[in-house]
Amino acid sequence: MNPVRDKDSSSPGLRLAGVSNGMKRAGVVGILILAFLGIADSAYIAQSELAGTPLVCGTQTLTSCDIVAQSAYSYFFGVPIALYGVFFYSVIFILAALELLLFDEFLRRVLFWLSLLGAAVSIYLTLIEAFAIRAYCLYCLISAVLALCIAALAALIHVARPKKKASNAPPLLPMPPKL
């Protein structure tokens, strides 16, 4: 049984890249939930940053939220990084919602590449927390975990184009010219 070409008996439609359509829909719902949590997390950081109020960190080992939020690294082109996070998670949420409605390969591809970009930026910012600022923000770490989970789910639902197999059939001969 070839999972790329053969039909899956447990779900309607074709199985692509070994993942059924039902599994892809569940992955998209997971992305929706994670993106919503990312919007809430980033919006809280952005609201706190714009209002100038301190962030509330509940753990004793991660009480450096304000150190990270007030560092020079917390702004990019004069805009708080958290606002970019709100934008990122909102776009992911919209793309995932459209994917649920349309179930389109192009949307899955855009979702995949955009989520990889978000995960890469999150890893970069976490490294800045660790090595440049030397402080950790609980909300920033939550955002990084959410971005990585979204990227993992997007990778699961991403459809790689199956490679065409070389045919064992003899090459077609051209038709003889009409006389």
C-alpha cells in the first residue's frame, strides 16, 4: 500500500505524505488553539509595554520579565517585539481558519513557511534572552514554545509534493503521418 497514492479507508479523500485528511484537520485545529493562546500572550506583553505597567511573573525563578521587556532588544524599528508577535499569531490564526474552510495546499504551504519563520525568530529571541540580556521572561518563553509547537503541527500537515515515479511502460511512439 502506497500512502501517497492509495486511499485511506478510515477517512475520505487521499492520504498525502502519510497523514490523513482527518489528522490534518486536527492539526489545523491545534494550530488555531495555539495561535489564539499566542495572541493572548503577546497582547498581554504588548499592552504592558505600551502602558508602562510591570509584567506579573508568577514564578520565583522567572521574575525577570520586566528586565527583558525593558531591554534594548524588546523593540525592533521602534515597535515593541510583542506587537510583532500579536501580528504573527493573528496571521497564523487567520490562515489556519481559512485552511479549515478551504483545505487548500497553498494555504498549508504558506502556514508551514510562516510558522518556520516564527519559530526561528522565537529561537533567536530566546538566545538573546540567554546570552545578551541574561534574564528570562516567562511570557516570552511561553510564546517561543507556542511558536515551536505551531511549526511542528504545520510541518505535520504540510503536503510535500510526491515525486513522480519513473514509469516502467515503454515510451510512447509518435503516430505515423497521415497519407
